[in-house]
Amino acid sequence: MPQDRYTSFVKSGFGKKLAKKLGLPQPVQLRRHTPGAPPVTGPVLVLSAGAGNAAGTGGTGSAASDADAVAGLLLNGLGSDETIDVRRSPHTAEGTRWGAVIVVTTQAEHPRDLSDAMLALGGTLRALASSGRVVFVSRDAADASSPAQAAVRQGVVSAMRSVAKELRNGATANALVLRDDATVTGTPALAALRFLLSAKSAFVDGQPVTISSDTGHVPQDWEKPLAGKVAVVTGAAQGIGASIAATLARDGARVVAVDVPAAGESLSKVANKISGTALQLDITSPDAGKRIIDHAVERHGGIDIVIHNAGITRDKLLANMDNARWDSVIDVNISAQLAMNEQFLASDRFRDAPRIVSLASTSGIAGNRGQTNYGASKGGVIGMVAASARALAEHGGTINAVAPGFIETAMTTKIPLATREVARRLNALQQGGQPVDVAETIAFLASPATGGINGEVVRVCGQNMVGA
């Protein structure tokens, strides 16, 4: 795995002193998931904002009721046997280090309703533990019944993003945004809370996760939520793809690892390591989708999850771009996915609450110099996901995208040193992510518990500070 020598340097005595003196970034090692770890470490404070609410710590309105419901989920271990220390008041013993703070704003009607809860949150931030979590729970501005209600709902998302940029020591801030058909106690909200509070979301920061409904099934075992499922991962021979395959297998799935014949040796190693099967295949072949279905059904008895990870870059300034560079990127990164999805959805073997997760990119959202072809292809993935959501929902399924930012892979080692160092620091966590960070987010979206999340894009970028 590529080394971030700067981060190692600023952890040393001299390096730490020098960075502090010069005002340089001082990234910390992020807390990442280990099997059996609790969904959250340390006490969790639940605040609420809304009409009739006092000091963000309770009240008698429905906002307090939603906050009480969230507190109840936590007290019940978020669906597991874990014990979580839940508090409703920020006034506690000196020296308390909060594992997380949850701010419930679902019934706020006007921007003025945020004041008490936000200031109460501000008073806790210096006591937030390393790799702590802040999670806002709000309603979608698109469903608002008045301009004031829309204003406060959109304001919550923007405030969350600002809070995320203020946090230090590996802490993150994110939001659950509920549509009208979703509730704070629904299965997707429960699953999303587990994910955002846990170490699995280490590099997800400053992101709203929109939940459209309560559709979803609580897994029998949260450690193996994909037990009994068959998952296909394209581009699985190395890097992010190999990490996705390993993470899905860890979560109980039987995995079909797919990659081009030239990567056959590496592909076999990945498949053997996770007790899966390997399929050598060019995904741009007209029958790629059918061949994947046939292999999955023959070797594993079915197909439930497809992860479109395979992708290429052929970077050039547009003024220097040629047909081969442009067309190859479009063909692999988006045209192949469109063609395969048509074949998957036409098959009666992919109709039992299927899941599709596609790899987009922050380049497809904000653009990137020298990547017009790549940006177009990844923006195309985002458009495809949004437009395909209804077709998947007809079969009880979902399609979503994950948009990585700077992730430490063999590909990023080819970036010139100065550019690479700048790219690592241009996010709120001041470091590059790891392939497992992308894989954890994909596993979350592939879970049967997240049926109410459909047509969405979740960035795994540490909250990029520039761009859209």
C-alpha cells in the first residue's frame, strides 16, 4: 500500500513540533473497523431542535419525540447486543469525551429553531473524542411545505458541512436526510446510523445520506449482513476492487471476482483468498452481463449484488485529446455498465431485492483538469444511477453510487509528488483514504437493510475542500 510519509513524519517529536510551528496540516490515524468492534465508542449525546424545544436538550414537541426515538435506538444497541451510553444533556462530568453527538432537527420549522441545539453542539466539540462522530438527522428540503421550512432544512445540511471542516483529530460530521416516507426508526435509518457512527465510515465526511422510505430488512447478524447473498465485483484483481471483494466476503457474501484476462493471475489470488470464484472477462463485450449471470448462477446458484468497480483513466488536456483516449474511457466506465444493467434487469435471476452499486468519482461531480473524458464518464454514472432507481425499485432493489476522492492506490503513486501531496491534504481529514474506506461504504449500500436508499451518491472523500 502506498505510504504517506508526511503523516508519519508529523507524528514524530520533531515533525510534530515543526508542523505546529509552521501551521502545517497534522493528520491523525483514523479509527477503522475491526471485527466485533461496537458501533460507537464512548457516550453519545442526543440533542434536538424544533418548536417548543429548550436548549436543544429535550422539550415537549415532536422534535423531542424523534430525539427520544433516536435515543431509544441507541439504548437498544442499534439493533445489536451492544450497550451504548446515551445522554440527553451536554452538562456532564468534567473530562467526558463524547464518542458521538447526534442532532435531531426533523421538526424544525424556521432557521431560528436551530440556535439552541447548534450552540449546545458547539459547546461539546472540544470534548469530542478522537475519530468522534457528529450526525445530524433532518428532513429533505424538497419535501418542505413552506419557504421557512425549506430554509431550515437546507441550512442544516450546510451547517453540517461547515461543522465537518471545523472538526479535528479524525472526527467527522454527516447527516441523515429523511424524505416524507422515511422515519427515524425505520430500518434504513437504523443501518445508516450504525454506519455513520462506526469506524466503517472513517473517510465519509461532510455528506448527506438521503433515505426515501423505510424499506429494508434487519439482518440476523450485523457482522454478516450479506450472508446468503451472491455478489459480483468487476475490476476485482487489485486495489479498490480487491478490497471490495474482501469486504463483501467478510460480510458473508459469496463473491464472483471479475477482471480482464490479462489480470488473470492476480484475479485468481483475490478469489482464492476469499473462497470466491474468478471470471476473466472484458466488460465491454456485448454479452458481458449474460456471461456474469450465467457464471454466478452456475457456480453459486444466483446473483443478488453487482458492484461496477472496473474503470480506467486516459488523462489528457482536452486540447490534446484523441478519439482512442476519449472512447476507451467512455466505453469501460459507463457504456459497459449501461449495457450490463440492461441484461441484469432483463434476467429473472436478478429480481429478488437486487442491489447495484457503481463507482463514480469526485471528478464526476466537481471536474478535474485533464480529465474531461473521465469526468464525463463518472458524471454519466451518477446520471445513470438516478435514472435507474425506479426500475430497481420495481423489483424491491436499489442502485446507488459511491464517489471516491483521493484514495491511496497503486494508481495514485504515479501522480507527481507535489501534486500528490496537495491532493492528500485538500480535504477536512488532511489525508488520503484507503481502498477499504470505499469498500465499507459499498458494503453498507449493498446491505438488505438499506432498501430505502436508492438513486443516491455517497462521497468517500474526507470532505474535499474545493470543487462542487
